[in-house]
Amino acid sequence: MDIISALVDHHGTLRQLYQKSESDPAVFEEFTRHLVVHHTMEEKYFYDLLEQIAAARHDALEAVNEHHIIELIIKDADGFPRDHENFPIKIEGLGEYTTHHLDEEEAAVFPAARQLFSDEDLNTLGKLFVEAKAKLLGVALPEVPGGISVSAGKGGKTAAYGLGIGSLKK
């Protein structure tokens, strides 16, 4: 799969996660996780290279700037109480800005990139993007067991030290 097809395919996933998060705020975390991974890999395997081409530099820089704006919206929403009546507005704002960004990439940036990169390069970059995305999205941290508390234990240390975590050498 070439990079542009891989990106458009993941755009579909992002749109679906946004729609689901509007009716189920619990999906919001998955939506933002996919967004951050998508932007990181898209910049590494697509925009960093596109920036080096004079004819595409402005569009590439604009797209990366939009990634930063999306990440600022995510950071704002991260600290917002999920049960607050305005949290759905945070989801909507992020989704609308993201959708605008995805639409713009698909309508303008990707068609231009098809003309600038060889098919071989597009396929190589696509393979790298798909592999990296799968690895990054496959990473899931284990949940903390429910019986562990964060109250101060011996010597004012947290409960994590009681599990031997604090004694690990750094």
C-alpha cells in the first residue's frame, strides 16, 4: 500500500472514531491516541520529505502547523472533566478541526504529492507508515490493579515503593 492510500485509509478510521466519540465520550481517548500516532508517523514518513521540495514546502509546513494546533486542542481536552456538560463541545471542536484538516490533505496535498514522488518511493513510505502505526497503536500499558492505593506508606513513600518499584536502580 502506498503512503497516500495508507494515510487516507487511516483518515477513515479517524473520522469513525470522531463520530463514535461524539455519542460515547469513552471513545475520545482512542480517537486522540490514533490522532497523535497518525500525526507523528505522517510527519516522519511524509511531511518531512515533502518539506524538502520547494513546490510543496508551504503546504507541508501548513499541514504540520495544523497538527500542532490539533495537539493543543487535545491537551486542552485532556485536563477537562469527562463528565462536565461542556466536554462534548471539546470533542466536537477537535473533530471539526481534524475533519477540516483531513479533507484539505485529501483534496490538495495528497494529489500534489502523487506527482512529486515516484511510485516506488510512495510504496516504500507506505510500508514504513503502516508498520510504525501498527507498532505504536499496539502498545498498551497495563492497568494498575484496583487494590493498590496511592496513600503514603512507610517513610512517606507512595504505595508503588511497597511493590518494590521504588527500589529499582535508575
